[in-house]
Amino acid sequence: MPHSAPLRILVVDDHAAVRRAVCSLLRRQPDFCVTSEAADGLEGIQKAQELLPDVIVLDISIPELNGLQAARQMRQVAPQSEIVFLSQHRASDIINKALAIGARGYVCKSHIASDLVDAVRAAGQHETFLAVG
């Protein structure tokens, strides 16, 4: 069943080109609203607390606090926000750590075009989505 209001999304990635591409992809979805962007873990935590987005798309390799550290704090300041990790890492220990923190999704950067929209939509419905193969 679709979410009645658009999903409010925060995108956190330190690479401006990746962030722009992710935001552009998500903004093309009529049921998504990218409310803000952040370039590092600390800014991401601040915006998560301020905006209480439905879904946070979070890169693991970001400055200040890495994505895993930032996610732990985001779970405290915005507990209703679901987290979808973006990463170039496919190592199962990193994926398991992400899920242990409470992430709803994990998408390898090579799968952004094919799987990120589905991962965000699943997270918005409190379902888990992994695209790591």
C-alpha cells in the first residue's frame, strides 16, 4: 500500500557528484521528496534531528563521523527515520554491522540506478532491501 504523503528523504554523501545523481534519481519519483542533503556525518545527524525525514540515504565512507557512527546517532535523534546505506563496500561484516545498527537497506554504489529507488521505497514501508551482489 503506497505511503499517502511523499516520503521525505535526507541524502548524506561527501561526493557532490554522487549526491547530485542520487538526489536527481530520487526526485524523479512522484512519491519521493528530497528534503535536504548533507556532506558529512555531523551535518547528517544535525539535519536528521532537525527534519526527522522518513528515510535517510547514507554513504558509509563520509568524513567527520563515518556512516556507521553517524547512523548510531541518527537512530537516537530521529528514531522513526529509516536508514538506507550506500556504499562501495560489499564485505559481509560491514553489511552485517549496518543491519545491526538498524538499517533497512544496503545498496552498493554500482546498483544505485537499478536498486536505490526500490530500497528507499521498501524502507519507507519499514521493509528491508539489500542490493549487494
